[in-house]
Amino acid sequence: FGRDTIRRFSKNCSEMKRMTAHDFEDLLQCAFLVFEGLLPEPHNLSVLELLYTLCHWHGFVKLHMHTDETLRVMDNLTQLIGNVVHVFQAKMCEAFATKELRHEAQSCQCHEILSRSSTAPGRAPSKSAVVTRRSKTFNLCTYKLHALGDYTTTIKMFGTSDSYSTQSVSLMVCIYTL
């Protein structure tokens, strides 16, 4: 496989462990085909609309050169993402009860037991104990969703995202803190 192709996924993509930006990009590109027809209507249409809008927006973000027109379209797509995500949260999240993954619940339980246990520190509880999985909801209050609205302005100010890096800032911090 070359650099511009989809790479092999990890064994369990749902765990979202050790994933880089290109992994998320590859998942987004394949998700449309995987999710199509997976859920009953109208939920199927809602998921596909969200995925299509995200893919469309992602295509504009990845452009190496922007014009005023592409930035205007990108602004409109960003607003559309906000609308689609809010509809997704209002309709889809109420229709399906979601819970923590089993390993998340086990990890949380281990941390709670270890923090309360003063007699045997460092000893993990057995996995045979009953694990209570808490409900999880889609969270709109994250920086990642909030920052989507700043992409167009950032591109206007600094250029496309492939033309700059935060690496030089990190290097300067290391040099001046020595």
C-alpha cells in the first residue's frame, strides 16, 4: 500500500486505541459502506447523512489550495455539520441505549477498588466480579466539535493545514526551558 491508500485497520477499531489521524481518516472513508443498511430507517438515513456530510467537509479541509468559493462552501458545510450533529444527538441518541464497553467498565471498577483498598495496594480485583456498565451518551460539548468552526478562519490566516506545523513551537519550548 502507498501513502495515499487506506491502510489495514487494527483488530478492533471500536476500542479506538493507538490511532493516529490517518487511521481516523481511513475509518471515515470506509464507514459509509459499512454503515449503509445497518440500522432500520429512519436511523439509517440519519447516520448516512452525518457520514456523508463529514466526508464532504473532510474533502474540503484536505484541499492543498483554497479559493474564496471553496472557503465559502466549507463554511456552509461546517454549519451543516453543526445542524446534522444536533439532529443526530436529538433523534439517534434517544432511540438507542448505549453503555460503556466492557473493558472500560472493568478498568473503572479496578481503579475504584484500588483507590478504596488500603490493605492490598497494587493487587487488581478479579475479572469474574460483576461489572456494572454505565450508560454513555453522545457529548456535543467537546473541543473537537467546537474547533470545527475555526477551520475556515485558520485557513484564511495561516494557509492550508499541510503548510504549517506545531513542531517548531514545541521545539522552541524545549530549547527555552533548558
